[in-house]
Amino acid sequence: MSKEGLLLVISGPSGAGKGTICQGLLKRDESICLSISCTTRQPRTGEQDGVNYFFLKKGDFEKLIEEDQLLEYAQVYDNYYGTPRSYVLDKLQRGEDVILEIDIQGAMQIKQKFPQGVLVFIVPPCLSILRERLTKRGTDSMESIEKRLHSVCEELTHTERYDYLVVNDNLEQALDQVEAIIRAEKSRPYRFDLKKFMKC
Amino acid sequence: MSKEGLLLVISGPSGAGKGTICQGLLKRDESICLSISCTTRQPRTGEQDGVNYFFLKKGDFEKLIEEDQLLEYAQVYDNYYGTPRSYVLDKLQRGEDVILEIDIQGAMQIKQKFPQGVLVFIVPPCLSILRERLTKRGTDSMESIEKRLHSVCEELTHTERYDYLVVNDNLEQALDQVEAIIRAEKSRPYRFDLKKFMKC
């Protein structure tokens, strides 16, 4: 089978534990890495170009859009954010699995431009646990939490556009699940090298 | 996620080790079982109805065909062989994973009648190892082995119709691979119960 890496897109509502899962995957497997996005926003204190983001001028970013050099991008207020195609494809060709943590809109762009990308949606175990997690954070008002829970339910009606849905009830089990998905996806027939099979 | 079992269809050329893999899966996991086919052929000495096969009269088998009660069937010379729909579906509903070891034609019928079925094609590591395995068996002439190898290569050009392709180089690794596939397939979005998520 081909040794090429896998592009894994991770989405999910705030409070589902996407970030913890991504960090857990990085710790478990050295051949997994996070993608670095490019952006036109100003670097914050301590942020480094090529580490946190690739910081670009607006004109340079728009050139990447024109040349179809982004796997997905979005404009948030005055700033652009996007995933550089060549950066990701280089990593994949070197056999690294690349994780992208992005929203549904970004994930759908990826699926269109790079159909081999595998879309995983992380779900909290249930609505009341999500409410509890968001309340414990203490960063949102009750009203904004209820609004968010409503939009989570709305989001979950669109998850059939994802390849997999992982319930994050227990972190280690959720990580096992994502690892099984990566392993399974590496057994897809398009990765089989018939010529090599016949030659050996 | 739904607790319903998974229908796993295993195909592959003679000498790929399908049988060993199926037996290995049964040993590893108690909730996995083999499907029992029905047939119109006569039971051989020691064969038991409901264990090795469901032995049916030709008329009864043809009634099953008419009533669309078979997930797939084939006629081999004067005898019918097929997979009983209700037997498999009952097992799945009880949460058991059901393995079916059948050929490409049967697998394609399954995919049509039961799209949730997962098709796995087992491949030997390479052509020369397959030649070696078949030669060691000593049951075929060199000429018939070469014919078979030719048809394996022909078969392998159709594997893109399978969901997964597992190279059986090392048995334990191949079993891990199939288990990862089962686990991944249980994370498909169609298995997610949104109502349950919202109620709890």
C-alpha cells in the first residue's frame, strides 16, 4: 500500500474536545503533525512565522487564492485565514499524516479540492454534558451558552457530510477511535500498488 | 452511536488467507460470528443443518429468491447457494458483527441490497509469494497455478469496488487492520443517534 500520509480534518463544536484530541494524537504518534495555516492578521506577542502561522501580506494571500494554492480559506472580518496546499501536500508525500482543525465550511472546501481528505467530526457525549463543560469554563453567559447549544444541534444535523463522527466521552477511547480511522483509511483500494504487487 | 452489528464481506483470491483471517477474527472477538449460507446441495457426511448450511429444497430456495429474502445468491451447476437476509439481519440487530466469506459477484450483490455492508478484499503480499503458497499446497498443477495467478491479477483490477483492501503479509497485523476497519465503520455518521444526544 502507498506510504503517503493522510489528511485528517477535525471539526466539532466548542467544548467537544477537538484541541485535546489533536494534541493527544500528536503525542501518540510521531508521524502525525498539525498543519500550519496562513493568515493576513498581525502576529500577536510571542507568535512566530512558520510556527503558529505563516504571516502574509494581503496581496500575497490573494495571489495564493488566485493561483488555487489554498486547500480552503475564509475571510473573518478584515483578515484572511487559509490552508496552504503545497505545505500540506509536501508533508503527505513525505509520509506524515497531517491534521487540520477547521470548521464545517472549511472542511467542505477541503473535501471538494482534496477528496482523499478524511473528515472527522468530534461530538460531546450528550447535550447536558456539553452544557456542563461550557458552564464550567465560565467564559460565556447562560444566554450565550444556550444559543451555542442550539447551534450545536443544528450543526449535528449536517454531520452526514462527514466521513466519521467520534463521540468524545472518554479521551483515550476517542483517540483509539481516531487511530482506527487513520489505519482503516490507509487500507483504501486507491492506495494499492498493483504494479508493485505484480513485479515482486 | 448505534449498537447494531456490522456486516463484513470478506473476499479475495485462493491463497490470500481469507479463511485464516475469518477464523482469527472469530477467536479475537466473541461478538463476531460467521453467516450461515443456505444451499440446495445434499449435506455431506457430518454436515449439520443450521451449522454448516441451511439445507433447503430447490422449491423453497426459489421461493426465497422470489420474495427477495436473500442478500445474494448464485447457482453453481445444479445447486443454489445464498445468504439468508433475515438470519443476517437478526444477528446485526442483536449487536453481533457478521462475517460473510464470498466472491466478488456475491459481494457486489450485497453492496446493492445492503449498502451498509462493508466490503474487504484480502490480498497476498505479492504475486511470487502467492505462487509459492499455491505450489506448497500441492493440489494444483503448475499450469493451473499460472492460470490462477493470471486471474488474480485480473481480479485485482476490480478492487476499487471494495471499501478496503487488506494485504495479508503478517496474520496478526492483517487482523489488527480488519479490527480497525470494523471500529472505524462503527463511527459512520449514519449510526449517530441525534435524538438520544439531545435528550440526555
